[in-house]
Amino acid sequence: MGEKVTVSNTGDQGPADPRGGEKVTMDLQDQIMEEFQNKLTLADIREVVQDSENPLAVLFARERALQAELSVQKNRTPKPLLANNEVLTCLGKQELQNTIKQLEMILSCVRARKKSLQEELEREQKWLEEQLELEKTVQERFDHQQQNFLVISKNSEIQKLKSRLEKVTNRKDELLSALGKFLDVHYPPPSEKDTQSKTVRSAAERDKGSANFITLHEILEHLITKAMKSPHDPYLELDDTFWPPFVEALLRYGVVLRHPDDPHRIRLEEFDQ
């Protein structure tokens, strides 16, 4: 920041003039005062550069310092070059020391900033590793819980279906047992007297007897089995084992229906439609 001094060879000098020494002393004092004023002007910017971590504030402070230095340089009065070699050497050393101090200060700031950035980088890396480890742990727990949930849900659905199937099976057995008791009481197997009665239409049926006729319970079981095993063709073929009064009773009460094209085939009525 100091003034650049240019040394010129003026040849051999004569004896030292006491008035010339006083002039040199006054010039040196003036230069020292100017340097002191410059340091006072730049004191705030050096403090900001060292302490502030805000880049924008640092740039503003540098701009103010440069403007102050420019104003000082404009207002300075050019001084004549000194002819005393000792004074020039002293000023050169002083300027060099000031420059070294400034560079050391800048180097210290850069090292401090570098150290701060390294520490911040290490903290960020450590935080990132912790977050990745936490994410991995959470993902593993989520996968484990999801597998357990799927297994539990599957087992729960299977148990529900088994329970419902068992209830339906028990209910079916109860209904079939009640139906069998009802049919045994109200629709017993045909006796010999029933087959020989006048209500039987043909003599062949009267001669056949009751030995080969199946019960009404068995007829219903055949119809139900046929409807369950082959729903596309639920019709049952009538033969000599079907007692006609049982078939007529089923038709009359709407339990079975005849085939529209073949009266010797019947099927169970679809009660769920």
C-alpha cells in the first residue's frame, strides 16, 4: 500500500548540509504520518477480513478500503525523491516489512478459513454417514415388518376361510340331517301297499314292488350332487328307481323342473337366482 520509491543515481554528493538533513527529516515524518493514516483507514477492513465469514460483507469492506486508498493517493502531494541512500534503504526495508506482514496476515486468514472448511466438511461427511446408516436400518426394519405383515395377513385370511368353510360344512350337515329326519317322517319309502294302490298308473309299476324304489331323500341327494358337479348340465335322467309320486310331489312344490324338450329329465330349481 505504501509509496513506491525509485532510486536514481545522482553521482557523488558533497558534504552534508545541516539544512538538507532537516528537510529529509521533515519529509520522513510526512511519509510516516501518511502511512499511519492509511493504516487507520484500513484497520476496519482488516478486522472484517479476519473475523467475518460473510463473503458479501468482505467484498463491501474491500471496496471501501480501495476507495479510501484511492482518495488518499489523489490527495497526496508528490514529494521529491530523497537523495540520501541510508534513508532510502530504511524506507525500502520498512515497506518490505509491511508487505511481509500483510501477506502473513492474508496467509493466516486463508489457513484459518481452510481449516474451518475442512472441519465443516468432516462434520457434513459424518452426518451423511449417519443418515445413510439410519436409512439402511429403517429400510431393513420396514422390509422385515412388511414380510411379517404379509405372512400374518395370509395366515389370517386362510384361518378365516377355514373357519367359514367349517361353519358352512357343519351347517350343511345339520340341514341334511334335519332334511333326512323330515323326509323319513313325512315322506317314508314306499311300501308294498303304496305300490299296489290305485294311484299307480301302470300295471308294470304295481308288479315291480317297493324294493327297487329309492327314497325321496336319495332323489334330492342325486339332484344336489348333479347340480354341484356339473352346473352346465344339471338335469338328472329318470329311470325305474324313481317313484312317480315322489317326482310329482317335487314338481308340484317347485323343488325341481322338467327339461323343456325331454320330460324324463329333471333338475333342481335354482333358488339363489
